[in-house]
Amino acid sequence: SKYFAEAVYEMGAKPILLDINENKLKQNIKYLKNRNIYAHYETIDLTDQNSVINVIKKINGKFGPINTLINAAAFAMSNFKKNKSFFNNFENYKLLDWQKSIDVNLTGTYLITQAVGKLMKKNKKGNIINIASDVGIISPDHRIYKADKSINYKGVNFNTPLSYSVSKSGILAFTRFLATYWADYGIRVNSISPSGIYNKQDPQFVKVLSSRIPLNRMAKPEELKGPLVFLCSEASSYITGANLIVDGGKTIW
């Protein structure tokens, strides 16, 4: 995320963006440069172990030790729009669609964390932050996607697939496991679980979702910067295996 890069740069770190989509990377680099933030980028296929190993080796050789890894990659809404079958009901869900989400969201996180974690273990220092989701803790509210005549709501043509919820729930277990596994090596592993982030969604959808959040609105993308900085910094030096929920109170209802 460009906002994550912005946050770590403001802390004095050198952001390195990784993505399979080079055009997206270039757009983010341009966004950052316009704000006098200079970042490096590398294209990577998180589902390809050789690609992951080679890119991490290249980064380590060029920039030295990797202090922090932020796992923010996810096969989510923007990807689903290109393939409507991702919104099929569970009874008719395709195995290929299920597998794609698991491969990127869960397996991709496993592969890059393994590659970076080996280096952190040698250095006996490191910080790993995994981006999970509120729907990894609770079920998606299926009602927010369906039409509701009582409030003149037409519904939307998307939803939160089971594969997304399951993969994000897996990220939470992944975080807890590695937090204990690498504790002796000075490596902290935590997660952030955001709720819905505003991205110019259908106004009716935004209104319906917001009504189910105590703070009565969706999150602004930049509101994840603070939690990220906290977990990246020494302010959280005694925190590992934690899941920081950033949801406007949604999961407490």
C-alpha cells in the first residue's frame, strides 16, 4: 500500500514496494514521489517460490538487512471485479476461484515470510506485520450486500467470498504461530485487522455498512498508518502475537 510506504518513510525507513502488477507499482511510486517520498520497487509473484526467493535475495544484497516485512497483499475486491464468478454463492463456488484466493492471501504470505524470516533469524532481529481483516474474526454481514426494500436499498453485485474470510482467519493463526516460534530470535510478529476501507464504493452500500459500525463510517485508507507505525516502532517493543483491530468498533456489536 502506498499509505504504508508513506508511513514507514516518515519513520525514516526506506520503503520497498512489491507487487505482481508493475503498472500499479509505478503509479504508487509516482504518488509517493509527488509527496517527496522516494521508494524502490520490485515486481514479484508471491505464488511462485523462486520469484519470491530471488527478489528477497536481490533486495537484501542491494539494501542490506530487511528490518520490517509488511504482508499486505490480498486477492480482494479489485481482483474480483474482473471475474464475476468470485461472487458465486457457496453452493456453486468454483474450486479455481477458491484456490486463487488461498494461493495469494495465505500461501503468498507464507512464502515471503519464510524467505525474509530466514534472514531475520540470522540477524536475530525483525518485525513482521500481517494485514488480516475483521472478517477473519467475525463472519461478513451478508445482509449488507442484499437488497432491502424497507430502506430502498437495491443491493450490490459483489460480496465477501468464503475464501477471503478463511484466508484472513488463517493469517491470524499464522501470526500467532510465528510470534511464538521466532520469539527467541528477537522477531516480533503481529497483525492488523481492518474493517471496510472507503474506496468510492456505491453510496448506498457505504450508508448501509456504516450503519453497522459504531463510529458510523468506513475507514479512511490513511487511518491504517497510525496502527502500522505503532507496530513498526519501539512503542510496541513488548507486543508480539497480537491482532490490532481497526474497525471503528464493528466487531464489538
